[in-house]
Amino acid sequence: MSNAPARLMLKPAQLRLILEIAEAGQLQQAAASCGLSQPAASRLLAETERQLGAALFERHPKGMAPTEIGASVLRRAGVILDEMQGLAGDVRALAGGLAGSVRVGAVTGPAVDYLVAAIRQIKAEAPEAEVTVDVMPSRELLGHLVAGDMDFVLARILPEFDSRELLIQPMRDEKVSFCVRLGHPLDHGRPVGLAQLLDQPWIMQSRGAPIREATLDAFASAGLSEPRNVVNSPSLLFTVSYLAQSDAIAPLSDEVVALLTDPPVSARFARLPLQGQISVPPYYLLSLRRRPPSPLAERLRACVIEKSRQRPGPTDPRPGAAP
């Protein structure tokens, strides 16, 4: 039957002292390394040996050497102190928003614009932070937010969701640009009117999508019916592929068109300059009142707000482009 105590409550100071004694071989030197007087270190070592029920060191005229039990304790003590230091580091990182995980969602415009810049900054400061981003329509984003699946979203407020549950940070409205392949028959640098575009082939998001509805409203406001030659797709990847292989026109957010046409991507696409401007209702940065953000989520949220204020909306540098 073992005589070992049933419960050991060694303190970090005790573990550090026995490690320093093993390193130095002298109690006095170990005491100085631990910031203790020699009598205090002697009492702390005696207390540790009483708790363990065994001597940890053999005393010799030239110093101290670990006993067999002491050597075993030393191996464990080093591991425990390393783990405790790691734990302290984890706590500091989590509390400072430098670690942990965050999941956010956004409609397409901010997702490809300043959300990317904000995440790049966070990852530069906290490489081990786990960031997940979903890009989807506002209705799906709000559903995930209310269910607690996301920390915050960049989305539009819809009437079927109770805005009293939400913390609302105004962001920006979204401008619509018409994107075509480079060399499209209408890509001549001169502003075009909606009447010129009515009979063109189009690829648009599904009905109900804000950018499509804003485009159709613009046609209606000009006294025009909606285009009839339309391919419907919610997929940005399919839209880009279809544009590249056809003379179709796609209404997209300014941020997406800027991504396709400007450096560093500079793909073979162009923005048609319009004789007016089409806007989509504004989106907001939304989070739940009942769910306090983690330090990492709050850090990313603040960075998104900062980036959105720093960055003006994309503009078309060609003559005649809408302001």
C-alpha cells in the first residue's frame, strides 16, 4: 500500500525552486534566482518534501543532487511549468483578441473590399486566429446571426427580423456597376443609357436579390420594361465565366467590378460607364445584443469599421463615368 499523499497541491513557486536547485546544485544560488532569501528557500523546500513524503535532494558538502524520486519530480515539474506558462500565454492572447475563432458573414460588396483588408490586418497581428467568412444574401446571413452561428454580419436589415435584437452600426450604401468582357461592343468608353441596354443579353442574380431589384427599378424609373434576354444565377463564379465567354452584361457591386478590372487582378473585364447611378439600399454591421462578442470578434469588428471609413467607394477613372 502506497504511503504517498492522496492530494498534492504544489505551487508554481515550489516547482520553480526545485528546478533551480537541480540546475545550480546550490540552495543559495537557487534562492537568489527565485528572488528568495536562503532561509525562505530552505523552508519552502522542506515544505515541498513534507508534502511529497520523500527527500528530493541529497545534501553533499559540495552541493545538492536529486534523489531518484527528486529526478522523477523534476521531469514532471518542468512539464507542468511549461504548460502553465503556455496557459498564461493562451489566456493573454484570447483576452487580447489575438487568438481564438471568429465566424462572420457578408454580402458580396464588403466581402471583397474592406472585409478582406480587415482580416489581413488581424491575421498579421494574430496568425493563429481562426477566421471563417461566409458570403451569402442578407436573409441567410441574418438567419445565421440570430441562430448564433455568426459573430457579426455585414447585411441589410429585413422586415421579418426584429431589429430590436440587433446592435446596428451604419456602414455604406452599395453602388451597382455593369460589367462586361473587355472588347464588348458597348465597351467604347462613352456613357450608355439604359435604353441602349434593354435588348442586350444579361446575366443577373435571382429575383429578389438587391442588386437585381435595383437594376430593374432603374429600368422602370426610366419608363422601360425589364430586359427579356436574361440568364439567372446567384453564383459569382458562374457569372464571371459566362461574362468572359459572351456579350452578356452583369449588374454587380462596384467593389466586385473593381476587383475584376483594377490591379492586382486586372482581368479582361470592363465597367460600362452609365448615364446615371444605380444604388442599392445600405447595409449595416449587425450583431446580437444578447451575445457579447469575444475579444477576437470585437477586434475584427473594430477593424472592419476602421477600414470602411478609410476606403472611399470604387470609382471608374474613365471619362464620362458616373461619380
